[in-house]
Amino acid sequence: MSLLPHHRAHDYRALIIGWRAVAQKARLKMLVLTEVSGHKVWYLESTGSRVQQEAIYLSSGVHGDEPGAAWGLLKWAQAHIELLRKESILICPCLNPHGLIANTRVDHRGEDINRRFHLEEDEVCGPWRRMTQGRHLKIALCLHEDYDAQGCYVYELSRYAEPISYQILQHCTHAIPPDSRSKIDISRARQGVIRRRRLPRDMVGLPEAMVLHHLGCPLTLTFETPSEFSLDDRVQTQADFISAALSFTLGLGNTEK
């Protein structure tokens, strides 16, 4: 049976209903980041003293034509209620609701917000910057999909001496293998891993992961599934990636049911 009927993939209301249920079960606060084009943009965070601890940051829905990422994050959260209760958490489930509904990469203005996270005046990224300001993050996972991808891959921004994404991919690529190309998006890749130390020369504007890294997050992983593959497989692989990344980097153990 399909995990997600195709006609629900771009149903923003259904996605948020799912997150409301998660917030209630996991005792998370669900707050409005901003409102654009008639849609509220939500984020979730831990309550009480956990807000002051180093947090896990999870994000999806920056590009609306990448629904596997948004639904994969929800699927993971639904299976990890106890972890969400225990850890300090900051989640942005869909930063581009108009894009998700319209099945487009850009937002209601025709802008790619993943090139605008450096802009204080941006109507989405500005509130996002104020929301993240002063928070201490121990890991950030930014979930995406790629139309041209031939498998899964990871952009790794890390302060650690050795890359860790190879080990993570081993535990989340059962349904969709790693992208085997040696060059992905003009960047050198090996076994589905791109380890970036600087922005590409032709990039205009800063993406979410780079800004998080500049703000002090020691490990930022941007995960990409191939958007031309099965939606069910993409959703499951996104959920598996989160489990593997947190298990490996935090020693939490894999609690996926």
C-alpha cells in the first residue's frame, strides 16, 4: 500500500494537520514564523528548559517541488515521539507553503528562498534568521530533492577532520542507492558525498545550510533524494536518513519502528 497517495503530496493543510498531531504527542510548541501569501509558515520547538540546550535542527519544504523531503520529515517525526520529547528540537516543516501547493521550486514571489537566507529584510528568511539567532545547534539536517539526481547524495559542511556522511548513507540507501556520479552540481562527489568548504563561484546568495554553518552549527548535512524516483521510496529514504544521521552523530540509537 502506498505510504502517501500522490494527490496528497502537495496538500499543505494535510501536512500541517500531521504536524499538529506530532506537536501534541511530543509536547512541542508549534508557532507561527510568519505569514505569506495567505499561508502561515510554522516551526516547532521544545518547551521548558530544553530550549536552552544544544538543539537538533530539522528543515524541509524550502523548495515546493520536493515533497518527498517534507513528508519524509513528518514520517520520521511520527515514529520518534519519545526522542522528540527528550531532545532539544527545532523543526521547520515547510518553509515554502505556496511552493508546495503549486508544485514549484520558487515561492509566491518567484524567488528561490534557498538563495536568500542571508537577507534580514526577506519576508521569510528574515523571521527565520531572528528565530535561529542565538540558538546553539549541534546538528542541522536540511532535506531536499533533486530532479537530475541519479540516487541519494549529501552535501556535508563539517568542522570535523573526517567526513561522516559515508557511514550515514550506508544505513539509509536500501530503497534508493547513493548517486554514483563523480561530479554533482559542478561539485566533486564520491559515493554520494560532497564535502564543501566554500561556496561555488557562480552561486548568488546563501542557502540555509551555509548560513546555519556560519552561525556556528558544527555539522550541517543537506540530503537529496532523486525526485524522479518512487514517491514512497523517497519518503521512506528521507526518514531513514534522519534516523541514520542522528544515530551516528548523537549516539541516540535507531528507534525507527
